[in-house]
Amino acid sequence: MLIKQGARHGRDYFTGQVGFTCWPDEMLTSLIAHQTDVATWDKDLVVATHALLVAGPDTVIEAHKDGVGEAPIRPLLDNRECLFWVRKIRGVTEPAVAEMLRIARGWAAAKIEYDTWAVMMGFPSSDQDGADGKPNPYNDPDKLFCSELVFKLIKRVNHLLEQPLPAEVLAWPEGFVSPDKLFDFPIWEQA
């Protein structure tokens, strides 16, 4: 669901949902979109270029330029240049949400995986990468990028979900998950 101005926690978005963003006029967004789903981007359709976890009424947890940490949600809700939407993980439970938040907060200050130059050189990945099951040779296990953070959190709470993740999702290499690929995985409740 695309979040509109005046959005409220408990009505329009909820703790434990995964948020996606796209800043259509931003250079980094364009670079990420071209690397992950150029066919969709070239049709002037929205491509998810950032992923995060809603941590509460006022905050999100994300991997951004300063590393992994909590950030205010208000800039995403109030900026008309940012497209922001959320999805609910299918079968998510309160214990799963609590565990994702606990793990994510434990990863606070972890370094971000890729900088702008790395993205321009073709990383983190295209949605076709990882299909062969081979790990990303450029992935640093001590660093995270935005969708990798969210994907790892979801996989780590699979045992707490009412509906386990599909085998194809569990087998996907963690270092090859772009925001757009994460958005396309069959793991979301239907709106």
C-alpha cells in the first residue's frame, strides 16, 4: 500500500511491516533501479530501491549511508518526492516482529555494504543474480545493505511465522537480494 500524507501508525502502517521507497528524481535511485529491474524502470514504473523495517510509530530500522540504525519515519511520510509503501510478511506473528526488532537493534552500527560508487559499478545485484544459488562474491558478511538486512531478519524468524517461507526464498543467497527482488518474493500478505 502506498503511504499518503497524514499517515498514522496503526491505521496506514504497522510495526513489523517492511517498507520500500523510491525517489524517482534521485540519481542513486535511478542507478539502483537500472541495476535491479531496468525493464520496469524504463517503462516509467516504480521499482523498489530501498528497503527497511518499521520499528514503531515513529521509527524505522534501515541500512543507510551511516550504517544500520534507527531513523525517524516522518521524513518518508512527509516528503512528496519520496514514494513510500509497506507490505506485511505473510503469517507474521507478534513474537516474529519482536525477534526481528531485537536482532536488528543488535546489528546497530554495522557498516553498510555498498557505497554509491559500488552501486554505479553494478552492485549490489541484479534480480537475475543469485538464481543459480551461488553466493555473491562481492558480499562482505560483516556488512549489510538495506534489502539484505531486511531479508536476513525475515529468514531468521521463519520458525516464528504462521506460514513458513517458501523453499525458493530460503535458498536464495542473502547477498543477492535487491529491494526490488525482496518486493517480488512470494512472502507478502495480499492487500
